[in-house]
Amino acid sequence: MKNRAFPRPPRGAVDAVAMVGTYVTAVSALIDLFGWNFLLEALAEDADQFGRVLERYSEWLLPFFRAFADCDSPVVMIHDDIVWTSGPFVSPAWYRKYVFPCYKKYIAPLKEAGKKVIFTSDGTYDVFIDDVADCGVDGFVLEPTTNMKYIAEKYGKTHAFIGNADTRILLMGSKDDIENEVRRCMDIGKSCPGFIMAVGNHIPANTPVENALWYNECYEKMCRRR
């Protein structure tokens, strides 16, 4: 029997979509379970042994993804903070040996069920964009430090991508700064059918209201495709 907890949006709600997902997909789970200090110490001590810990965790989490596959929500969000702002915090080979195989295991039942899968990570995951795409995702959510231009050029006609306006500009920038940031994002993404304008890592509560309103006004002025 289908899970009705996540119904589709009401008819006519063309700008909305029901979505489910998990925050602790793989790397974020390790951070949550062990904390940064122990995580980094364990990786330095024996990266392969700790990778096997992640493999065991993925077996525990897999039933959640099977449940997501069975629910009515058409979209599933996979959130995993796999990097820092400076990039990977452990060898990229470790991610490719342990993290991305977990993703493929999670995503397989979702794709079989016809779901769209969106991937989100904080930080700069330029080095892993192709790896994430190879796992079968349909879209990327990214902060301003990740190279949206690369995503637009390589995946802009086949994938969605969401971002990557800099929330710091809304927080501290002038009207001209905000308008230029919206224009930067629009110049990259507007020609791509799956581009969704958004502020990377959300708009914090201490953002001046007038800046947020001006950001939205700039967006509305530039968003229409001819």
C-alpha cells in the first residue's frame, strides 16, 4: 500500500513540489555519530577500516531509501556535507571507494520507482561533480563556492541545479552588489531548463529585510525566459 504521508501538491500548484529525504546520508552521518575530531583521527589512523564503518551504516540506512521509493513523493533529496569550503577533507580516492558506492546503493531503488533525486552539499565539491552525477542524481544544490558554470555547461540540459547566490552579499552587500550577484547567477543558469535560482545555504534571520526584498525584486526582473 502506498504511503500517503507526502501527497502531491494540489492541482494548479505549478511552482511547488512535495519532497522527502535525509540529512545524514553518509559523510554527514559520520560527522553526526562521531564528531569532527574523532572522525578525522579515525581517517588518519585507518581510512579503510573507517570506510567499512560507513558501509555498515549504509546497510542500516538503506531501508529508509526503500521506503522513500515506495512513498508518493516524486522527489527525494539526498543531503550530505561531503567537503569543506576548501574542498575534500580526506583523499578523493576514499570518497570514490566508500562514499559514492553508498550513494549508488541508495539511489537504485529510487530510480527504479521513477523518483527524481536531488543532491545537496555545503562547501566546494567541484572535484566530485562528475562522481555525483554518475551516481544517478537528477539535480544539484550548491553553495556559491561550487562551480555552477561547470554544472551548467556539462549538465545544464539534462539536470536541474539550484543555487548559488552568496548569502553573505545579501547580508552585507549594497543594492548594486545584490543585483550583480543575481545577474551573475542568471547569466550562468537562465538558458538551462532545470535552473532554479536560490541563495546558497539559505537566507539567515539577521539578513536585512530590505536586502531580501531587493534580492527578490531583482530576481523577478531577470527571471523570465524569452
